[in-house]
Amino acid sequence: MYKENLPHLPIRDNIRLWNRTATECYEHNCECKTCFIYKTYFVDNDDFCHMKFYVKYLLEKIGLPPKKA
């Protein structure tokens, strides 16, 4: 499981649904350069986005995100 590989990330066991941000990250193939959130909050910052790790966790736990209508 990904929690073992990422001990410092606060991945909770109660994550059960894809949210909009995780879905968008998945649709961008977790490439931060194309992400609005990354460009807004992380591009000039020493921190990095952890969303791709959550996307991997969601894929493992519940599968693909729901398709857009």
C-alpha cells in the first residue's frame, strides 16, 4: 500500500471518494506543469504537491474516478 512508501504524508483511511481536484490531477496524468493548483501554490515554493500520491492511493483503494456526464 502507498502509505508504507510515503510515511510522511497524511493519507487517511477514511478517503472514499474522488474529489474534483484528485479527478483533475488524474486527467492530467499527474503532471504538475499542466495543473492550475500547482501553478498557483507550488511553482515558486519549496513545497511540492502531494496530490499524485493521493491519486495513486485512490486508484488502488477504489479504482478509476467516475466519468464526466
